Amino acid sequence: MEKQVLRERVWQELERRGVVTFPRPVYGRIPNFVGSDVAAQRLRSLPVYVLAKTIMVNPDAAQLAVRELALQDGKRLLMASPRLRAGFIMLDPKTIKNLREAVTIRGAFKYGYTVDVRKVKVDFIVEGSVAVNLKGGRVGKGEGFGDLEVAILKEVGAADATPIATTVHELQIVESVPMTEHDVPVDFIITPERTIEVGHGYRRPSGIFWELLPPDAFKQMPILAELREKHDSRRG
């Protein structure tokens, strides 16, 4: 409930200040904020971004400019399919003619291909957020997929200490964020006005918290069923 109260407060303030754009209303979403394209350009100057060959970016509208710039910069782009029902999708700029179309969800399915993330090394991750604090705490829209996606990459060895950034409006930076052991903190906060490298007050989760998954998760997300089978076999 504490997280939801925080989300509602941030969504309300963004709407009140008129700093959100399509899709509206902002409630229940990762806010697509005014200046998201400027924040994406600022993110582009991070050394960890410059050096990255493969990056994962969430599929929300607020990070659309990040995804397009990544392809323009010749980076392979990893995206999670909606609710992970089709696992992860890889976009290779070398094989794509229409980059702007490719970075939409529909375009990702058209131009990308399903990839086995156990065979991928992710160099940089960009998450969408509803709220963050200066210690790296992050709150998403409440469905838990952002944290789960990172946990999967950690579980299979595709992303270990991989740097994580988020692009947000200044109004999304709050004083306090409630964090649990399965919540993934960020290393960088990028707004249209500034770049913040946070001092971590939170430990990054070691992988998937199987006991916290809902009973139908393995039917809804086949990738989890496969990973759980391998996890159980390792435990003997």
C-alpha cells in the first residue's frame, strides 16, 4: 500500500503540472514525460552507454527515444515482450530498415526475433520508473515485470553487475522509496536537466525469488517454467 500511495501521488502531481504526454491518462503507467527525448540524449553520453554493445530497454513510451537512439548508435536492443509471454526479443540494427517502427512493441515483433537470454550478454539496462530516490530506490507501475526481467537476466548469467539507469522527470524524484529484497535499484537517474550517479543504499537481488511468483506465472510466462526446471535440477 505504501508503494501505491507513492505512485498515486507522483501520477497526480505529473498530471497537475501538465508534464505528461501520450498515452494518457498517466495513472497505471510508466509516465511518458515531457522531455523524455532530451533525457534520452543525455543518457547517450554516459560512458557505460557508449561502451555497451547490447542494452535492454523497457518497452514503455517514456523510453521510446532511448530505444531508437540505441539502434541508431548501432547497439543490439533487447526488449521484454508484454508480460513476458513471448520471452525476450532481440533487435539488431544491421537487419532493420525502419528503426522508428522497430522500437514500438508491434515493430519489435515484426523486425526482432525471440532470443535465448542464456546466450546473451547485456552490457547496460534502462528501466522505466514511476518514482525514484537519490539512493537508487525505484518504484515501477506495480506489476513487478521490470524487477522480474532483471532477475531473469541475473539468474541466467546474462547480466550480473550490469549498470542500470532510468530516465524520469524531475518530479518523479522523491525523498523516500519503500524497497523490499526483490526490488532492483538503479545506478543512474537521468532527467532532462541532469545526470545523477546514485550512492547505493540497497543491495541488488541475487536472482529470481521463486516463492514470490503467483501460481499461474509458469503458465503465463513459459520462460519461467523452463528456468524453474533447470533451477530445481541444479538443486538435485
